[in-house]
Amino acid sequence: MRLSLLLLTTPLLITACSAPPPIPVEEKPIPIVTKKNFSQVLESNFRGQYVFGDGKGYFKACDTNQKFSVDSSFVVDKIYQKIASTPYTPVYVEFAGEISFSSTEQKDNNVMMRIDRIHHMALAKASLQCAKPTDTFLFRASGDDPHWRINIDNEKLFFSTKASNQAYDVENSNFRSTQINYVYATNKKGQKLKLSIQPSHCYNPKNNEYWGYVTKVNSVWGAFDGCGEPGWPLKDQSIIGYYLSSNNNTTTNLALNENYTVEYSETINNITTVKTGYWKTNSPKHISVILSKEADKNIRQELILERQGLSLSTTTINNNNIVEVIEGDALVLNKMNAKEGDETVKVDHINREFSAQNIVPDNEVDIEIQEAVNNYFNIHRTDPKNTKFSAVKYDLNGDGVDEAIVLLDWCSNKNGCEMLIFEGQSDGYRFSSRVSRIHAPIIISTAQHYFWQSLLVQTGSEWSQLNFDGLSYPIHTRDLSAVSKQDYSTDVALFSDGKPTQWFPIKM
């Protein structure tokens, strides 16, 4: 019996020892959630209409019907109350501030405006409001008793009194909006002028106007006190425009508009989602796009786009303070000449042949070019006064029609001259570009961007290249990389004799 029991139990023991181990249950990794606040900028410039009453302020920017609640301050309220005699009186305002998401959800609007520093405020009847140009000067100031005014732009200072009008070369025009600035200038007679600019409250009760800077002029004609305001830099102009990304079944369109509004549309397998919002920037290299609306629904999303040349790119999106990685490849948006579907132009190249030419200005004024330059100053509401011009013509974009390349007599040995370029069309000329710090001659380059030939210009002892970006040439020659003139020159020289010696009046 014992033997039988052993034989019966042995196979059971063997079977138990050879059984496979249990399969462990695979645990999915817990996703890492990255929380991040929406970005803030140091300041952006805005202008439009502002009203204040019952402790609440509202702002409507130029060129848009969008009204923002304003996170104003005691200082802003006091300035408004000195300009407007009664609550809810509309005033024109220019200020530094920011559009940002509101701290609490709002039914109608998901964003609000913050005012940091007011540059200018005036009653409607005392100001040109949105028709007023802000990009034609670096700083301007004026005063009464006696009347005087100053305009600084492109290393030039124009000082006007009842006695005379004087033009000065500016020795240092670096302007910082949050600190005291001193500008030194010298005219052709060697006479010196000093302009001090201090951030402070400056009122003109006569015209119900406010400026954000107190100014003082010391000159050979005496001392003058008054108020001043800064112009708006053109650094954002190269950012504004239409951008496109097309990848597999996804097409993304982005419009960065001049009034800081944004239109963002994404089409996936023929299904399109449209979002709107605003853009802002601390640096030309990084742009923040805040998306606040999807149809009628409030959203809170931000794209931080890295800017390289004519492209914007990102790999993440901040969705309601949670950073999410964009699926697939990075989002890369390339700048276009026009909105997709209108007249989108692909970056391409025209094969052109060049023969050596030395092109100099004509001895007689070209009436069509004179009219184009005159219209340029009229559009910008600027009186050219005694400013004169010289011009040559050359086909820069290969369409068979010559462009007008214009030099203004705002010249100095150090900084060269101011250049305007007008695109030639069948019915005259259309403004294209304005470039500072140009030394003649200007050489046509073999390089080409958006069908336009690049331009070789001399900066110091080196040569640099101005590349067309689909809209215009760069606004100045600073910070350009050096290139080899020998490698790129077509031997076509504009203003080949150097700085012109004969100039023509702009006023017709």
C-alpha cells in the first residue's frame, strides 16, 4: 500500500514543479504633466479709444471693433480725469501694455488689456487719432512760450522755432523709454544742441493733451521746455504677415495682423478648425500667439513660436496652463507673400543674365519718381520741407518694369543716406521698402529672394547683402552678416559714382 501511494503521488509532484510562472501585469507609465503659466511681455505699443467710468475702463484698438476690459491703475485713472471732463468721454490713447488672458472666465471675452505706461492721451477733437502716423519718427517734442518743435528720425534732428528751421546730425539717438535720455546733435555750422528727455507727466491744458515725457532743449537760441512722445519702432513689421504649414493631411494657416490680432486655421482631412486671438513679442526671435476663441467658445491656448528667418516653429502648445507636445513633426510655418488662396507666391528663382553696368542719376528730374516720393511723405503726413532726392531706375524683380531706387539727402559720412525703393507698375510706382544707412554705390547681387535680386551694400570695410523677405528689404543695414562681394557681384552698380552731387526737390 505504501508503494502504491508513492507511485500515485510522484507524477503530481513533478507536474507541480514544472508549471510556468504567472505573467506579470504590465503597468502603463503615468504621463508627466508639465504646468506652465502663460508668457508675459515687457511691453507692446497700442493705440485706440479709451473710456473710463464707475471704476471700470474699456479700450478699443484702432482697426478693430474688439473691446477690452482694462486692468488700469490709479495713475491711468488720474490722467484720464485730467483730460476728460466727464466719465465715459472717449479719448484717443497711445500706451505701452499687454493683451493677456483674464484671471477669471468671462462670458463675452477671454482676454483683457493691461496699461503699463501712457505715451499720449487727447480728446478726439485735439488729435488725429488712428490716422496719426507713429512710425515716421523716433521721438518728437514741442512747446509754447515761445512755440517750438523737434522731430528725431534716422540720425537726424529737426528743430523748428518761429525764428528758423535747423537740421542737425544726431551723435547718439539710442532711446530708452523708461529712463532719462540725453540727445546731442550738431548742425552744419557746428552749433550744438542738447535735448533731455525724462519720463514724467506732461500736460497741455490748452489742447487737453497729455504726453508721457518732459523735455528740455538747450541751444544757441536759448532754452525751451515742453512735452514729448516716442515713435513706434518698425521691428514688428517684418513679423506681420501670412504663414503656411502643409504636412501630410494637415494644413495650417496663421495670420499675424498689424493690430496684433491673430487668425489661426487648421485643416485635417478636409475638416477645418478656426481659432482667433492675439500675438505679442519680447524679442524678434520669439513670438507668443494666444488663442482665445474657437468659433463662439472661449479657449485658453498659447503657442511660443521660434523665429528663424522667414519661418516660425514650435513643438508644444500650452493648453490652459498644461504644456502638450504637438503630435507628429514640429509645426513649421513659412512666411508667404499673401494669404493662401488669394495670390500665394512660391519662393522661386528667375534665371537672369547680367552685364556690367554703371548706372548714375539723370541730370533732369523724373516727374513720376518725384510724384511717388511726394506721395510717400503725404501718406505719412510728414512735410519733407527742404529734403531733396536723387534716383536711378533698375528692374529688381525681373518683371520687365524698372523700379525706382531713391536716395534722400539725409546723409552723413558715417551713416550714409536714407533709401526708398518703389516698385514699378504700369500706372506708376508703388512704395516697397525704406532702408537706412546706405552708402553708394549699391551693387546688384546674383542672389535672389522671392524673385527680387539682393543688394550688396558696404558697411564699414565689409560688404553686406540686403535680401527681400517677400514684402520688403530690411529696414537698416545693421546686424547683417558680411558676404564676399566677389562671390555675389553682377557688376551692375547703382549710383556708381557714389553719393549724388545733384539733388531734386520733393515738393512738386
